[in-house]
Amino acid sequence: MSFFAELQRRNVFRVGVAYAVAVWVFLQVLDLVMEYITAPVWIMHLTMMLLAAGFPAVLIGAWLFEVTPEGLKLEREVERSRSITRETGRKLDRMVIVFLAVAVVFLLADRFTFTDTESANTPGPASSAITEEPYDGAVNNEPSIAVLPFLNMSEDQQNAYFSDGISEELLNVLVRIEGLRVPSRTSSFSFRDSRLKVSEIGRELDVDHVLEGSVRKDGNRIRVTAQLIDVGTDTHLWSETYTRELDDIFAVQDEIAHAIVGALKVTLSGKDEQILEQRPTDNIEAYNLYLKGRHHWNLRIPGRMSEAIEPLEKATSLDPEFDEAWAALADVYLLLPEYSEGTPDEHIPRALAATARALEINPESAHALTTSAYIKAMYQYQWQEAEAGFLRAIELEPNDVTAHQWYAEMLSVQGRLPEALEQLALAEKIDPLAPIIPHIRGWIFNWDDQLEPAEEAYLAALSLDPGFPYAISNLAQVYMRTGALDMARARWTEFHELQDTPGLEFILTAIDAMEDPSLTEQVVSLMPEVDFPTDPFNAPFLLMLLGRHELALETLVKHQAQNGAYAVHVNRMKIFDPIRDDPRFRHMLEEMNLLP
């Protein structure tokens, strides 16, 4: 008898097939259990190594041993006339069929049930049951989708930046697809950890569909689960789970985006196809660092924004052609002076250099064009060039909220208030739940002496984010101007408790001086000792309210000479009208190219 025939007789092949199928089913079940309990990935790796090592041992055992009615015996001890290998083989065949059936059932369950179960165990809007009040659909006719922040399922909670980043990158791709309406990041991410029903989120964001999911990252292995939900019926239109190496993250994002577009029946143009196929970088480590840097920037924590610099600089070092990382780095340097982390002279040149590099790599980077335009307006006073930059950025990315907001700020500085408010309305349509938009509207009304609509706008911002500190402090200024001094005291106290900043006693004393002018000199004497980190106009604002116009003007001139953040806004602040005709004030405006 040949060796091959002997292998068949001893059922070595059948044992190998049965072992392989059984191991596959076991690993699938183990992977499901590990995902549910968020077990570390090394357990799966160790199990796979042990089971792989067991495969040759099982084959050797099948060759050496035989199953008999008396139990397991060495094959050489069994007489051929009494061998039952044929019957054992039929049993092994039946066992393989059972294992294969279990495998098919598991695959179907994993495809149609597991992702739903995972969603149900995931805190967030899509975890709700059938809605009590069906949603009638968004007001607009175009397909619409909100991308909620994907849940971080990693053992390391610091990987939240990665799950947020994946969500944001998907949003950034989808928002550029023509004919698809996608609410901006701030609005969608405001539902993080929310237990609202999908229909309620649909009403809030005016969308027909919601994309939610989870990301689990462990070393170089990732598992991304995504679900597309119909708001009207609260049912899944599509769901998928991707278990890949980190290097495949762009392929995963591309597959998800294509699946969503297909499910929503959106017809892609050639330009749309190019958008879906674009990769920001081929360096995965640079991409990972970029997501980390953007995460710190998005948090906007005063005193901690500089934490975004190191990962973004490393990203640009690993891939010098990574234009989005350069643009993100420029954003950080741009906002550092406004968040009291250094001076404009220190950081604005760095922002300019990073922006120039981004535009050198990609002249049509809407992101970099927006940042460049803001710098040209607010720090270089090149108003025509700035406006051209904003308009080009908006032409390239009509749904870029930041471009509309910053363009509105520039228009308001120039006194073009109707145009500024129109840009804010466009921004609000894209990002309806972003508190910064009504806050900027309040800022415009406040300094135009439209105090009642200013109050309404600041209260609208606080209804979206009750802890928004700058809306609180600016609302306090409105109350000081309208004479509601007790309300001003309460809001200033709230602001300082939130920010944990000095100067509250001084501001309260200044408010007291508005009622008792004898305290004015005490306020003036204390002013040089008080730092106003959040708003350079606080000091001159208080001085104007107390009638100390000369000192207010000196303070403004000093701030403008330092090329200070926000300096250009003095042009439209009507509270300074009593000193506007002073040659020093006019010279200040002339230096900023703001004289009529």
C-alpha cells in the first residue's frame, strides 16, 4: 500500500480538515467574545500561535493512534481485521459537515446580527429602540447624513483621538460630495454619548440618515464597525465590520464612503470619485500623529493648545509633502496668541511659513487658503488679498464653516455688517449646533451697539453650550452696557469660575465704580496689575465705561503697536466713538489700512 493510501486509511487528511474547520469556528467565537469584553489583542495572537502549533501534533497523533471500541490505541497494536478506521472516517465526515454548518451560521450572524448587537451595546443615538414618533424626513430634498463620533473601543482610552479622527475624516470626505448634505463636525459631535433617539437627532440636524460606529485600535491592528441608519424608520440600511492592519485604514475609509454613497443612491461625478480616492499621506505614522494634533486643536483648551504642535511637527517631518498636516500646524500657531499662549510676533510668522508650505504642495488647499486669508486680514492688513483668499477657499469648499466664519469676521471689521451676517447665516446652515456662530453674531451686534440682539445671540450660544466661557464674558459686557449690573456681576463670576483666571475682584470693583464714581481712581490704580488674557479690549472697555477716555486710548494704541490679537476689531467698536477723531486713533486705523 502506498504512503498516500495509508494516510487516507488512517484518516489523517480528515482529522486535519476537521481540526482546521473547528479551529476557524473557535477563533471567530473567541474574537466576538474578546470584542464584547474589550480583551487585549495579545490573547488572540497567543491563542492562534498555540492552535497553529497544535496542527502538526494532531496530524502526527492521527498517524500514530487509532480509535477502537476499547479506546485510543497505538495503530501498530490494532489488527487490520479489527480496525474501524472506515467507520471513524464517516464520523469525521459528519463532524466536518457540522462544523461547516456552524461556520455558515456564524458568518450570517456576524453579517446581519453582530453589528446590530454591537450598536445596541454602544452608548449613543443609534442604540435606541424603535422611535415613538417617526421622523418625517429632513426639510431639504437632497440626500443628507450626519456622521456621529465613532466610539473608542480601545483598551487605551487615550486612543479616543484616533476614533474621533476617523469619524472626522469620513465627514470631511462626504461633505465634499456634490449633492450630499452633511452637517459639520461641531453639530454632529455635540451628540457624543447622547442617548437621544435617532429620530430626535434627525430633527436636530435636519438629516435623513446617521452614520455611527466604533473603532478599536490595539498596536497595529484596528477593528472599525460602521452602521448607516435610516432616521425615518430607525433601521439599518447598511452595516459592516472591518478588521485590518493600521496600514489599511485608508482602504477602510474608502470602502465605508463608497458604501454610504451607494446606499444613499448618490450619483458620483468624476471629481467626486477623485475625492473618494484621495489619500492625505502614504505614511501611516504621520497620519496617526496628524489625527492626534487635530484632536488637541479641536479641544480648544486654553493653555493646552500648544500640545498640538509636537505631533503635527513630527507628522510634517515624517512626510514633508503632507499638506493637511502643514495646514493644521498653521492653525495651531495662528490661534496660540488668541488663547494667550505666546505673542503674535512669536507665532504668526510660523503660521505663515506653515501655510505657505501647505499651499506650495497643494495650491488648492481650501484649508490653507482660509488660514492664509485670516492672517492677511487680521495681522497683515491686506484686505483685498484676504478677501480674494476667502472667496477662493469658499469656492473650493462651500461647506467649510471656518471659511464662512472667518470671512464674516473680516467683513465686520470693515463695517460690512449685512455681508458679515449673511456669511454667518451660511455657516449656521452648515453647522446649526455650533455655539461659536451665534457667539460671533453677538460680538458683531454688541460692538455695533445693537445690545438687545447681542444679548439674544449670546444666550443662543449658551443654549447650545452653557459652559461657553467667551459667550458668558461678552454677555456680561452687554449687561454692563445696559445697566443690568447685578446680572453682569453674576456672569463675570461664572466666567472666572469656569476659567479659573485672576481679575474677578478687579472687575467687580469696576462694576461697583459704575454705581459709585468715587471708586474710579481705585480701579485705575489697580489696572496695570491685572492681566486680561482672554480679551485685550476688556481694559479699554472698562475705562470707557468709567469715563477715562484718555487712558483707554493709550491702552488701545499700545495693543495695536504690539500687533496684538484682535487689534483690528477696534475699527467697528462704537463704544470708542468718543475718541475716534483723535489723531492717535486715526493713525492706529491708518496703520491697519482701515481709514475710509
